[in-house]
Amino acid sequence: MILDKPLADIGGKGLFTKEIDDALLQGSIDIAVHSMKDVPTYLPEGMILPCNLPREDVRDAFICLTAKTLGELPAGSVIGSASLRRQSQILYKYPSLKVVNFRGNVQTRLRKLKEGDVHATLLALAGLKRLGMPETATSVLSVDEMLPAVAQGAIGITCRSNDDKMMEYLSSLNHEDTRLAVACEREFLSVLDGNCRTPIAAYAYRDKDGNCSFRGLLASPDGSIVYETSRSGTYSLDDMVAIGQDAGHELKSKAGPGFFDGLQ
């Protein structure tokens, strides 16, 4: 409904889920299906999330009509993105580029790109794949180039906490590897008290040895300050929750209290 303002100015991520949450709590729907990166850190009272589906590709897609990669864009090129996470990482690596607010659904953003409003944009590859449009990506950014959003590519299903029948159905659909990775990343986010004004990125995954590898990032929107950390541990809920919390506390203390004051 509101496309001319940054998300952070009109209520943040909870906007995407509020109407569906209300319908669930009022009993007009039994389950709610969400893109996990849109789900606020704390669920409304009376609601639980017993199910994550198998995670899609976590990477971001670079879409441009004139260059194959971010590095090929000439100085002064304009990139459209409503994501401060993407903006900060782009400007950190390519300070000569410019990032402008760019909202709307995938089709709207692609139309604006074709009409020349911007030179390039970035979108979650998972979204393009689910829309059957993976070929839209000019190239795919590695997680080293662009660390993904917390829970990017993961879908979560909520139900009322007193609805045992739905809980049972959803538990049977749950993909445990994804649930644990999402839990780890969301712990990191909650320690940093992340909102739409804070560029935060995180990725937890099962490595080739079967353990959890985690990377986290906290940045200033202009990309002038970037704090990064990594952790590893066993692929278990307790360990992964601890990893996320510990990494969050490390970056919070590295940044110091003044860092967050400047983002309000």
C-alpha cells in the first residue's frame, strides 16, 4: 500500500505479517505461511512456529541490463534496493556506487529497472526461484560477496499455541536442519535488537563435517563501518542458539552503544 517510503519509516518488518497474524489469532485462519526473513524477532503472544520448510538458496541475485557483476558497474551507477543490509555491503566494497530506495514486488522492481530508473538491483534468489523466474538473475552473488539476511530463503509456518491438531500436522512437515539454522540466525538478530534501521546479515549452515558454521555481520547504512564474526560448533539446538547469542554479543560490544544511537 505504501511504496514511497523506506520500510523503517512506516513500521518495519512487522507490517508484512500483522494482518495475517491478526487473522490467525482471531481464528479466521488456522495456519500462516511466512517468509522467515519478514517475521519479527518476537512472535505475538498465543502463536508458535513449529515448522520450517527446507531452505531454498540463500544467495542474492544481481540483476542488470548493462553489466554482469557489481564490480563491472562504472562509478556513479545507481543501484535500487530497499535493503540496508544490501546497501551497506555494496557501499563497503564499492563506495563509488550509489544506492537508492527501491520498493515494490519483484515485477514492479524489474519494470523500474527496464525503464531506466536504476542501473541495477538485487533480489533474493529464493524469491526468483519460487516465482519460476531464476533466469532473471544476471549473476548470483556468493555469500562472501553479499552475506544474506537472517533466515533468507526459509519459509516458516505458524499456528495458535493452543491448537494441538495443527501443531501436530506442522511438526510432521518441519525440516530440522533449516529450523536450527534459522534459530541460530534469529538469536544473533535478537541480541543485536535488529530492526529495519540496522544493517545485519547472518548465515548458519551445516558444513562438510556435519557441524554448524556461522557468519554474522553488523554495519552502518553507508558501509563505512562493518563488523564481522564467525563461529562453529555442533549442529544442535542448544549449541546453535549459544553460537548466535555469543556472536551477537561480540558485535554489539565491538560496535559500542553509540553505534545504535546513530541509527534511530
